Amino acid sequence: MKQHHTPDGIGLICNYSGLIIKVLRDDLGLDTGRLEGKALTSLFDKREIDKVLDFALNVKKQKVILDCHLNVMHRGTSSGLYFTGFALEDKIWMIGLRSPSASLEFINQLQQINNEQANQIRQLIKDRHVQKEKGATPDSFAFDELSRLNNELVNLQRELSKKNVELQRLNSLKNRFLGMAAHDIRNPLGVIMAYSEFLLEETRDRLSEEHIEFINTINSSAQNLLALIEDLLDISHIESGKLNLDLKPTDIVSFAEESISLNKALAAKKNISIKFSADKRPVIVNIDPRKMEQVFNNLLSNAMKFSYGNSEIKVSISAEGNQVLTEVIDKGKGIKPDFIEKLFHPFAKESSEGTAGEKCTGLGLSIVKRIVEGHKGSISAESSPGKGSRFYFWLPLDQSLQNR
């Protein structure tokens, strides 16, 4: 009859907190009573505590770890054992043997384990041995974790979709409210502006300078508020997806010249000159003239607002390849670098006032960005505090229109 060699080793059960709750077998002559209830680390060489903790953690994560060499301390001496660990029933089962890969044989000798537990342990160890022999490193725990995370991600995406639908509904309601409120406020504002202008014209020779200043303040405040209302109406329409463009072939050079001519009177109030340079030949683009006028007026207005008196604003237009570049450059207050990326967000404004106290709503550039992008273009800005700013935007050229 063939005799089977019984491998020497120890068998332990620990909880996930790292306490030894049972010694299944001890062939090394350890003090069993001393171990149960003690920390797992108390069994090993203190220099390997980190390695022991890593082993226990990996068993918990990966379900099975094979042949990890650890040094057990007994009566002041160190004994090297190869440990196999597996997670079962919320516990960590550990087998330490003098030779590696003998865990299956040792399991058969542990009478304390019932058949069901022993079968589960055998299957776990066999599967891991097969994986190891094939050179593969599948990790059942990692797979389970990935599956769980994937399911959670699917659920989160479903919840996110629901939230997005709700946010879109609320945003639509917000835009409707803004549009209605702005429209209703615009009418009485028009009355305030009309009557304040009437008072200035009809009673100027009968009022004191102080009273005239009061009426001027009423009128200018109403104008500022009306500008804000117009911007709110624009942004509510744009965010509602109502940026309807009436595109027409237009010479952008002539268009810019006309816009600059209309703004020169405002620039003259601060003794600011506007210099324009462009290609001599027409540069034809498909634009909505009314919307593009908003773009030019806003960029020029900002340049004038934040420029100092007795300075110059440069405007240039040039065709480059299949695009046309428009630039508005000033030498005004400038913008801090960390604020550049926020410029085109609604209500973003680094300074609420221009160099002469002009008011700023913080909506103009966000509207400009939407209009330019609606024309399939792009807009950017560069600036340095105290040295001025450069705003520039690109529009696509329709080559078929250039020879008309």
C-alpha cells in the first residue's frame, strides 16, 4: 500500500480585522492557546508586518493567494513557511507549509473543516493553480468588482439622464420666465426714458443744474437697464435654441467699415480713435447682418469702454485660406490671465465699470460667442493687465462667393 506523506504546517482562521479566531492545525508546536484571539501579526517576524498585512489584504480582495513566503516566529527562532490564503464566509483561511504548492494535500488532513467548506477551498485552490500554470492572472475579485462598478455606472448614467431631462425642463422654464419678465419690464422702461428726455427738452431752461442732473441720471440709468433687458432677451432666446440666422452673402469689409463709422461718435467722447485695415478686395461671407452687427458693436463698445482717453483701437480683417479673421485690439485696462477663460460665460465680468465709469452687464460676450458659433465660427481673446486686449474671431469663407 502506498503511503502518503503528510506535509508539516499550520492552519488558521482569521477575521477581516486581523484577529486569529481559530487554529485548525499546528504541526510546529506553537502555543495554540496563546494565538487564538491575538493579532495575526503577533505570529510573524516583526520585520515582515507590512508583508503580512499586504497578504491579508490581497486575500480579501482577490479571494485566493498562493505560496506567499512569510517567517513565523516560535521560541525566538524564525521558520519560513509558504502561505496560501483564501477568503471564505467573511473570514480569511490561512495554510502555512514548509514547501510550496502542497496546500491541496494539507486540506485533506484538516478534519475540522466540513465537506462543503473543504470542497469550496479545494476548488478555489485548484482554479488558482490552473490559472498560475497557464501563466494567466485572472482575478475573480477584480472581475466581480468591475461588474459591480459597471452596474453602478449604468445606474448612475440612468439617473444622470433623468436629471438632465429635468434640468433641461427647468432651464426651458427659466428662459421662458426671463423672456416674459424682460419683455414686460422693457415697456415701462421705454416710458421712463421717453418722459425723462421730454423733461430735459421742455424744462431745461426752468430747472436748476442739480435738477437737470437728476433727470440725466434717471435717463442714463434707464438706458443701462434697457441694455441689460435686451441682453437678457437675447440670451434667453439663444439658450432656448431660437438663434435663427437669416444668412446673406455680405462683404465683411464694407460691413465693418459701416459699423466702425457708427461707433466713431461714441469713441470721440473719450477722444479715442479707431483705425481700420483690411484687404482692398471684397471679402464675401454668409452672415446674418443684424446679428453680426451685435458682434461688432459689442466688441467695439467693450474696447472703447475699457480703453483710456487719447488712445487708439485697431480693427483689422484679413482672409486666410478658407477663413476670414477679424481682430479688435485696444490698449486699455487689460484682463487678468486667469479670467480669460471665463470671459465668454454669462454674467462673467472682471470689472463692472469701464475707464470712465461705464457699466457692464457681463452678458455681451456670451451672446457674441453664441452668434459667432452659430455662424460656424470661433472667437478667442488675449490680454495682459495694463497693456490692453485682443479679441478676434474666425468666420468660414464660401469660396464660391469670392469671385462674384
